[in-house]
Amino acid sequence: MNHHSIFSKTDAGLGEVKTRSAGFPIRLRQLLIMIDGQKCVAELLALQPDINELNKQLQQLMDLQLIVEQTGHASSAAPLPPPIAVKPIAAAAAAPAPAQTQRVLPSANSRQKIRRIIHMTDQAYLSNKLEFMLSDVFDAMTSYDELQFCIDRWQKALKEAGHSDMADAYLYQVKAVMAS
């Protein structure tokens, strides 16, 4: 595998992400979640900086038939498209819609999905730095402002740790959950 190889999930891989079967190794699950058919191996190094370990994990996922390497990607691959511009949630919260002065919390199901995203990225990139925020603030929140505080703190921590690209990618997922 070279740094320009791109992988995508198989139907079984999509199923694993959705069902989260017990006993599946967390590092493999995190890598499987990151594989989206667009990121090349070089971008996946943000999750696992040891190239030999990353290659081993990618091979394990292929052996389990959870991912496949996409064909037609030469080692001199074209530059990646620019990242999607995502307006920070803080800016949206600072200027509420005229008809809506107070935002309400998303559903319990949506909050749980957001918590999983924050928790997973906290484990993967921040060495559980936000563990107490999740238990003390997120799990006890009663207002949209508290949710916004948790999201802002999480984004700031990821960016300060040098993971701005991951912060933007996962913020996009959080916004999608909040919109659903």
C-alpha cells in the first residue's frame, strides 16, 4: 500500500460501523470509521502515525472484508479536493434566527450520537482529556448553551492538539446529527 491508496467500506464494513459489534477492537473501529472512499493512506496517518501499524490494520480490515482498496489510483494521484468549508457552530449560535431566540436541545437520541462522536475523538486524539467534561457537563446538560459549550470545548481541544482537519470533519458529522 502506498500513501496514495484509497479505501472504501464494503457492505459488511458499513454494517459493522452501524451495529458496533461487541469485541471489535476500538483502534480498528476508529480506522474503519475514518475510511470514507476519499481519504488516502497519508491522511489516515493522522489516526495511526506508525505507517507499519497502519498498514497492518488496513490489511486486517481487508482480511475481514470490511474494506476494499479502490482501483485506478496511481501513485502520482491528483491533488485532493479542498476540504468542505464548514461554518463554525459558534457563529451560528451567536446570531440566532429572528423568529427563534432560544434554541432547544436535540432529541436524546441525537445527543447520544453527538456524545459518541466526541467520546470517540477524545479517545483517539486527546487521550481522554475531555472525559470529565463529558460526564460532568454533557451528561447533565439541560440547555442548548451547555451543548454548545461542550461542542466548542471539544473543537478547541482538537485544534490545540493539532487536529484541525479532524475537528472540521467531525464537526460536520455533529451538525448533520443536530439537523436531523
